[in-house]
Amino acid sequence: MEYKIILIGCGTVGQGLLEILERKAEFLRDCYQFEPKIVAITDLMKGTVVAPEGLQIQKVLGTLKEGKKLNQYPGPKQQTDDYLDPLDLIEQVEADIMAEMTYTDIKTGEPATSYIKKALRMGKHVVTSNKGPAALHYQELKELAHLNRRHFRIEGTVMSGTPVFHLFENGLAGNDLREVKGILNGTTNFILSQMELDGLEYDEALKLAQQLGYAEADPTADVEGFDAVAKVVILANALMGGQLKPADVRRQGISHLRKKDILEAREAGLRYKLIASVKKDGKKIEASVAPQKLPLTDPLAGVMGAQNALTFDTDLMGKVTIQGAGAGRTETGFSILSDLLAISRCALK
Ligand SMILES: NC(=O)c1ccc[n+]([C@@H]2O[C@H](COP(=O)([O-])OP(=O)(O)OC[C@H]3O[C@@H](n4cnc5c(N)ncnc54)[C@H](OP(=O)(O)O)[C@@H]3O)[C@@H](O)[C@H]2O)c1
């Protein structure tokens, strides 16, 4: 089945998605009857291209690779301004699905939340990898989607393409969830791993993480736990029906930890991890992000480097742990694809 799709934001994730759609076009059509037609892309710096007949993905990627703006796309296209604001694009271009992959603002969720609301109101399904709208407005957006009989899907917001939401929605369906607990930030897990495995001090491990591109020049969001807070709020609200805000989460980062703390823990057979957890007790839902000393027998203790992992504690299956990438061009591009396929599967039923 053919789906007309618009992309809002075409950076790492958007291009990762395009590369997958190009590489797997035949496979997606033959195995999943999924035929995506990208009808428009708009991006703050790269500009806009609109093509109701569908863009040739290879030509889009070529245009971007050459450092050109999207309106220099060499195939058939509609005449548009250099940059069309996403709100106008959503209104003007007929499409089934909007893939939203712009900048995360964890304080306001904007402007992405406004794009998502507009798309849902205009009858477009929405998939996003953006934590802002999911962490701050999940219940409102889900309700809006429901009212408009559309999907609002967020697989890429937690653990990139590692299928946290798909696992709970499909494989674990029928279970009651008592707790989810995991390592949701790859940067801090890398730093803690380096402090233990290579005996580095915190500052040395952070510097290495920055050199390798795991940590930003300003690492506060990662090392002080804010990024993990946003993700744990998404889990609380999307998996447990909570109404948490980031300020409701008890938070402590890892910047106070020293090599001696890590080594003392190791001597006691324990390992420090920055653990994000949400617990449900009756109607009460509580979340926290803090370093914890885990016994080495805990599956989360074995997760080293920039990997992420999450343990679901369920009534029927007990504990189930999933481990995988928490970021990456292809991995997060895949998260968008997995949500597109979920929408397509529903329509095929
Ligand atoms: N990369 C990952 O591994 C990963 C993993 C999980 C989740 N995510 C989330 O996925 C989203 C996309 O990430 P990314 O890595 O692709 O970021 P990115 O490389 O910075 O790409 C975002 C693109 O969106 C454009 N943009 C920003 N604000 C916009 C707006 N208001 N309207 C239109 N375009 C806009 C940016 O243009 P400019 O260049 O002008 O800013 C940029 O080209 C983010 O919310 C991120 O947090 C990323």
C-alpha cells in the first residue's frame, strides 16, 4: 500500500531514514506491502522540496551530499519558497503521515509539539523521534490522535531503534507492568565503563567521551541526568498511563562519582550504573534517575560502553531485559521506519 509521507527535519535521523527507504525499497514492498512516497521535506537550514508525485530518494540524498539546498533537487517538483515553515507545509501538502525529526527542546517541546498537533488535526498520522513533545505532552497528543483516529508513535524517543514500545505493545501485550528500570543514556554509561575498565578519573573519561563524539561540548544534559529524566517520563506516561512531568522525577547525575567510588564498588562485587526507573504501586507512579550499585548478576550490570538497556518487570513474564543502541543514524532512522510499518500493518488488517 502506498503512503504519502512528509519529513519535518532532515538531519542525521531524517537522512538515516531516507537511506534505509532507498536501500530496502523492494524488500519493504515485497515483504510488507509498504510503499512509501516522500512527497515533501522541510528543514530549517536545508530548505524545502515538495513533489506530490514523490521524490526520488537517491536524488534527495545526492543533493544533500553535495551541500545543496533541497530546492535544488534535480527531479520534478513544485515551485516553492526556499524554506516553507513546517506549519504551512503540513497545511498545504496532502499526505498520510508526517515524520517529525527536528530539534529536541526539553523545556517547552516546541516548535515540534505545534507541528504534531497541526498534523494530527489535519488527519495525518505522526511518528517522531523527538523527546520534547513525548516527555511534556504525551497524554494530550495521544488523545488528539485518538480523536482524529490517527496514530501518534514515538519509538525513537527512548533507546533509538531498540524496540522498547513495540516490545511492550506486541510481545509483552497482556502483561501488567510493575516497574521499568534501565540504562537510558549511552554517554554516562560509556563514562562509567571507562572509569572502571581503564581506571580513568571522571574528567578523563568525560574528555574521552567528548573526543569520540559520545558527549557534547556542554555535557550537562547527559551527566546530570536530564536526558534520562525525559526518557523515564516518556516511559512512565506512555507505558503506565502516568501524568508525570520532568520536575516530578528525583534526579542525581554521575559527575560527583570518582574513580575510588567505582573501584570500591568493584571490590564489593558491584557496578555503578546510572539507573532510570519507574515504579507503579496501585495508582501511584514514581520515577527516579540516580547512580546505583548493581550486583554483577543483574543483566543491566553487564551493559557496557554506549549501549542502552531496559528491564520490564511484568506480572506474567517476570523480568524481561532488552539491550541495544541508544542512538545512531541508521538505528534512529530505523525507529521511524518501525513506526511507519506499524501504521501500515494496522491499515492492512
Ligand atoms: N541522532 C540520534 O541518534 C537520535 C537518537 C534518538 C533521538 N533523536 C532525536 O531525533 C531528532 C532528530 O535528531 P537528529 O540527530 O537528526 O538531529 P539533527 O541532525 O540536528 O537534525 C535535525 C534537523 O532538523 C532541522 N530543524 C531543527 N529545527 C527545525 C524546525 N523548527 N523546522 C524544520 N527543521 C528543523 C535542523 O536544521 P538545522 O541544522 O538548521 O538545525 C536539522 O537539519 C531530535 O529531536 C533528536 O533528539 C536523535
